[in-house]
Amino acid sequence: MTAAATYFDASDRRLTAFDLALIALFLLGLYLGVSLQITSKIPLTCAPSGFAGLILLWRRRDDMQPRHLAGLLGVIALYLVWILIATDLAFLSKRFTGLVQLTYGLVIGYGLFLTLLRAERRQLANILLGFCLFIIVGCILESHTGLRAISDKVREKIYDSGVVYDADLRDQLLYGRIRPKLFTSEPSAVTFAYTHYCSIWLVVSPWRWKLLIYLGLVGLAMIVLPGPTLVLMLLLMIPYLVLLSGANSRRSTTRLIGMIALSVVVLGITVVVGQTLFAARLAELSRGEDASFFYRFTGPMLVAFDIFRHFPIAGAGLTGEPFITDNVMNVYMNSPSFQSAWRISRIGDVLTNYFWLHWIYLGLVGGVVMFAALSVWLRMLGVPSILYCWAVWLILGQASGSYVGPKTWAVLLIAAGTSILSVRTVRERHDPAHWQSVVPTRFAT
């Protein structure tokens, strides 16, 4: 009996209705961010995503490859080393809890990644577009019907009072109305999910005019659910245009120059849109009155530089906010952008940028080592552009915190899976041997 490897044909790549439902549940879990408390110290964050991801991992158990698992275990082992060498082992228990949460996020993200490799692009694009349209319609209904009252009651039931957004008056001053929350804890959760899912749709959609449709989705969102996070939708076009679009010709010098030029135009449009639509928010920022921006970008960046000076090798350790409470307060109080009237009830609430948390938790040396290790794992997974994955991760990191949470690692692994989908069809026709090592195989006698 001989074993002959065969590739997934078009019918093999069409996921079942159950798989598609699990993907939708995974995306819903990321959107809601609902947690279940497993122990007194360990929450199951994005619980629906966790359940869906573990089922997907089990269903794809035959698709796991030894090098994938070796890379994943190597990454987790390095994180373990870094929490052991971090200063003051009295905080080891807290850091280990962070490692458990991070491992959970990587594992369920890997389950989703394996499922994406079996997907047909149109299937995934339909789910993503449907989700984005659901958000748009839901936000319209919340703003103009009685859905807001229902949404608020649901939010009171599924979220702790400490994380429920209550700055409606500020929204009215900055945006002229109350921004929709649509069953989430805060408006930024809605805009983040919409931004993320639309950008994935842009990558996987087979439609010829998808760029124009994408710009239409951006404009629609600016009207229905305004927020500065939406500006990232325009920035996310750039890594796609430069690093992924064009299939086999994407490395052509002429195409690359053209895409870079187009990206410069997109960047200019992004600046103009931001200055025009969010003038009130920018004015508040220029006066040093925007606490949200400070906690999301300026503050975490300053703390990361402070960590480089004091703990350059191992940082604060995973979820090490209690260890660096004094450092954070000193940095904030000495910053001209910080106002002493701003109340800080928990340090974790004022460090909400997972890109800078990477450096805060791991230090300069550890941050570089882990970026290298994760890049090696991405290469083992077979992504066509590691730079694209990190560009998406960095851009979306400006609108999300919780470094050890599933959302952070779903961003990276979804980018990995969809980047493969975006170039696979053409490449298989020209170089099928390469994709044998990327796409899981089945054996026939």
C-alpha cells in the first residue's frame, strides 16, 4: 500500500454549515468580549470564542502539523522563561495567570487558523460582510428605535458595572449624539469589531470592485457609528495593498511602486478624514483633555520607555501591572499630557494598547525575542507575508488592550490565515509543491 498526498480541491475547501456557525460564534465572542470566571483568579475571556475555538481545534485535529505544534510550544515555553526571570518572584502567581490566559488565546486562535485554511474565500467573506451589515443595521436601530433600552438591559446583565461605558454626555458633546453600543460594553468595542471584520473581508473577498465597496463601508460607518477607531480602516488598506494584493505579481517593482503611491494617497485621505470628522476630539486632545487617547496611546508608550530604562531584559512580566503601579503613576504624573483630576481606579484600565503592553510586559530584550519567536512560528504556519501580519497587529493594537486576551492573538492568527487564503488560489496553479507544506493533506491508497 502506498500513500499519495493529495491537495484540497474546491469541494474539500467548502466548510460545513457547522464549521461556519462555529466561526460566526468565534467572531461573536470577540465582538462581545463576555467573560466567565473559571476560578477566583482566572477568567475565561471572550467565552463564546473559547468554546468555538476548542471545538474547531478538535475538528481540525487531523490537520495539525508537527512543526505547527513545535512552534506553538516553543513560543509558550519562551513566555514561561520570561515570567520566571522577571524581577520579584512574589508576583509569579499573577504572571502565571497571564500565561494561562495567553496560552488559551493562542490555542483557540490556532484552531480558527486551521479552519480558515479549509475555507473557501467566498464563504468566509459572506460571514464577515453579514456581520458588518448586522452591526450597521443594529446601530441604526439602536439610535432610532427602542433597541437601545433592550441593549442597555442586556449589557447590565452580562458585564460588570465597572466595565460598562457611561460617558453618554461626553459623546453628545463630541459627536452630537450618543454612540451606539449594540450589546457591547462600550462604543469602541463596536467600532473595533467593525474595523477588524471589514478589513478581513477586504483581504478574502473575491469581488473585483471590493476596494470601492470597502470605502463605502468606511463612509457608512462614519455616519452610523462614529469613532476615531474607524480611521484605522483606511490605514489597514495599506499593508493589504503593498504586501498581499496582486498575487504572483505583488513583488513586481512596478506594482510595488504603484501600490506605495496609492498608499501615500490613502494615508493623506486618512489624515484629512480624521481632522474633518473628529475635529472636536482633536481639539480636546490638543488641550490635553482627552483621557481616553492618553490611556490608549501616549501613556502606554511612555510607560514602555520607562520599562526599557528600569527593566530592559524581562519587563514587568505578563499582567505585571501590580508590580509597576508606582512606575506608572510616576510616569503619568510627570507627563504634561496627564491631568491630575483624572481618576485611576485600576492600573490595567489606563494601559489599553496591546502593542505597547508587549514591551511593558517583556522589556526591550524580551520583546524582541518574542517578536522573533512568533515570527518564526508564523513562518512555520506558512504565511506568505509575516510583515503583513505584524502590520495588522500593530495598527489594531492602537484600539485594543488586554495583551493576554484572545482578541489580541485572534488578530494575528486571523491575519495569518486570511493572508494564505488571499494568495493561495493563484499560487497553487503555479507552485503546488509549496502549498503541500502549508495546506493540511489527506492520504489515499
